[in-house]
Amino acid sequence: MNQPNSIEASLRVVATFFDKFGAPVEGHAREDLTREQRSQIERLAAGDLSDEERETIVPLLIRNEAAIELLAATVPGDR
Amino acid sequence: MDEGQLPDESPAPPRYAEELEIALAALDGEEQAVQAVKAILDDPALRRWLVARGASAAEADELFGDLLTDCFAGRKKSGEMNRLLGRYNGACKLQNFLRRVVLNRFIDRKRRAPDVVSLPTESDEDDGRGGRELAAPSGIDSEDAISQILVDAVRRAFASVDQEKLVLFRLFHSYQISQQRIAAMWGWHYSKVSRALTGLCEELRDGIMAEVRQADPWLQLEWEDFVDLCGDSLDLFDY
């Protein structure tokens, strides 16, 4: 059995489990984003949102998988 | 590719093809393979593992005895052959498969016991039908009680933590965005992101285990078990 050797490694397994089985049940819908939402996400990716603006977009990033997916895709890549 | 030739769409071989071969050979009655399966089920360490999860020694003996029988001689109510070993598909280690089956049976037995009261899960509350297995997430075996325990615990723990930190967590773990990039997006110092993620990981681990213990107090799962079972679920239900 492969035993993750740190809490971070083990949480990565749990995160993958959540992505596959938890998120769809949780209602992480993939809904179309408005132009304004897309713009805010792009500004967040560029590091241009204030603390207050960022706080307002967090619920969207939690409930709409398309939003966090766009954020991940927009951030300048180093992956 | 030649015109008219179909692309090769043969499925990838199972991850544990050798163990699948042993299982199939055992089902065919090949003595060496049968002994290999029996050796797994007779391993005292596996019984100790189940006892450490909350079973009595007598329960462990009985459950593993039944498991051995069902591996080779299970039947459906209709009388049709339904050998447990025939359900193994090589997606995870055979020992892990058998361990998961016996854990599911132990959970099922404890929940049926009149002196055991399990708290309702979210899914019970959602559908109002009072059955954990009824609301299994798509892709998960609805008879796999342990999967429902894992999903419920993870969902509740994820919902209870700071949601902004959870976004950082998902960017890092689910989307492989580096902590440096997250720090740049959030306008935070790298060390602040690192601390937030480390703190959240500990919070999630503690929250998940608290959820497991609250739902089924008699089930003595450890964090390492939980992670292993999540990993096995990803292998077993990766279709």
C-alpha cells in the first residue's frame, strides 16, 4: 500500500477524492459565467483584485466549478 | 492507419493484472492460486487490522470466515453463482479489495445491531428516506457503505472550513497552481499562502476524522485508513 508520507500528500489524495465524488454531489455546478464574472476572475488571476473584491468572488469560486477552472486556466502558467 | 481499419480501442490492462490473474485462476480452482487467496484471508495482520477498527475477535473470525466462503461459493438469492472473487477487477490490490469488503460487512453488521445508533448523514437528511446507501454519488457502488462514509465526511469537513482558504487549497491540489502563483494572485507573501495551506490541511484532517467518529462512533478508522480508502476508491471506481 502506498502510504502518503505527509499530511499534504495525504490531503492531495483526499482532494482528488473530493473532486471525483464529493464535488458533484455537493452541487459544484458548472454554470456559464457572465461577462462581469469572467472579467473579475481575469483580474484576480492578474493579481488586480482588492481584498474586498476578492472576498465577493470567493463564493462563486466555491459553487461554480467553471469559475475556479477559468481562474486556474487564466493564471500565468508555471505548471 | 489503413482505410477501413478500426482504431485499437482495447481497454488498458488493469493496474494489478497479476493479482487479477491469481483471482481468476483461483476461481478456476487452480490450487496454488486458491492457496494464495486463502493466505491473504488467513493473514493475522488483516484480522488485527479489523479488530483495531472496532470489531471483536469473534466478529473478525466470523467475517473473514464468511468472506472466504463467499470468495469461492457465493450465490445470489436466485441460486445463480455470485462468487465474491469474481467481482475483483484488478483496479487495486486484492488484499485491499478484500479488506474493503470485510470493512463494509462489518459496518453493515454494526449498523444493523439494535444497540448501535448512527447519526444521520447529510444524504439521509437530504432525501428523507433514512438510508445512507440510497444517495451514493454517481460512480460509486451504492452497496459500498465505506464510500458513503468517506464522501459525507469529506463534504462536511470541506464545507466547514474557511472558504477562501479552500479556494487556495483547490487551486493548489486540484489544479496544480503553484503557491508562488497563488501568492501573486492574492497579493499575499508566499509564506502566508504556505501557512494558510498547512493550517487548512490540519484543519481538514481533524475535521474529517471528527465527522467519521461522529457518524459512527464505534468505527475506529485512523487517518491513514481514511486516506488509503480514498485512494482505493479512486482506483476501484475510476470508470
